Amino acid sequence: MNRLQHTLTVMVVALPCLAGASSVTVTIEDAGVMSANTAAFGAQGTSVETFDSAKTGHFSNYSSALGTYSAGRVDATNQYGGANGTQYLFSNSNPGTTLTLDESASYFGFWWSAGSKGNRVDLISDDTNIFSFDTDDVLAFLTDNAANSADYYGNPSPPFQGRVGNEPFVFINMFSDIAFDTVVFSGPNFESDNHTIAKKFTQQTGLNISAVPLPPTLLLLISTIGAFVATGRRQRNRAGQV
């Protein structure tokens, strides 16, 4: 094996290590949507927590349709939250809210109302954080990429329609290729509703906001491989010239 072949072999062997991490795709639904379209993505084993049967006020260890919520507050519908005029979950940065699922899931969706900067969702599997999502990415997407960004601002729920026009109201989907058993909500003034899980899904739906370029290390690696291949071809061509 010559030096070029050896170098290429080492690089190709390293590729799976870089690409083998968990993959979570984040999408958003159309403006005004307040619940998951489970039929569209072929959801199996679904459960939804609407907080409508919970007692309003602060709670600890709330047993729900999905699992147990560690702490938080259930509020009656108001201009900041409550899909279709119903109750919703309010959590704050200290201590935040941890949802321990009764069964592992590969999909999590929620209606993010009156969205605040710094809200964050973490997906955890067997005590390992597999994905952290900062909702600032939604704000950035709506500002820079969404053609109809203005449609997402202001409460779409009939009782308070148009209120809080300076903040977004968005249904967010998270599709994971690794099952997770815990969801953590953190950050200031985090209002959400219609928490939805699915054990499996057949496809991803919604507008993808998490499509990002390949990691710089992987791009560099691919570029280096391309340079070596090109050099090898030139050397072979020169060797064949008379």
C-alpha cells in the first residue's frame, strides 16, 4: 500500500466516528397551528398532555399522560398561552421543568407560545444528553428565512387573537433517530402547551429549521480527501505520458 492509499484509508475509517452521533431534526408547523399533525408523519404510540385536567397553580411531581413533570405552574388561558383557550404549562429558568417519560419516545412536539429568548429544550436518553435545542434558532429562522414571518407573531388562539404581537407562537416538532426518556425545559418565561410524544414515526414533516452545514472538521476532511485523490490522479496521468 502506497502512502496516498494509506492516508485515504485512515481518513475513511474515521468518517463514521464523526457522523455517528445522534440526529435530531427540528421543524415548525404553519403559522396558527397549535397541535401536532401525528397522522401526517405516521406517528405510532402517541400521547398528548394538554394540562386541561390539571389544577391551576404551582405544582411538583405532576403525573400526566406522558409521565411526571418535576415542577412548574399550570396557568389558565391568557394572552401568553393556552391553545384554543385552554390551560397551559409555565416554567421558568429556576428550577425549570423536567419531564420523565413513562415510555421512551422518538418524537416530541409542543406549542411554544409567546416565545422568549433563551428558552431551551434538552432530550436525554439514559442520563445522556443527546440533543439541546435553543429556541433562539426559531427566532433567527423567522427573522432571516421565513417568507411569512409576521404570520407567526401574535396569539392565534381566538380568545386573545392578535395579542402579544411582538412574540412568536409556533408549534415545534423534534424528530430523533435515538429514543429518549427525559425532556427538560429551561429558560425564562417558557410557555408551552399540547406536549406530544410518539414512539415511532415514518417520516418527518413541517418546515425544517435545523438544516445546517456539515461540521467544519468533516468539511475539512472531505476537502483533504478530494485534494489527495486529485493529486493521485495527476501523478498517475503524468506517469502515463510519453
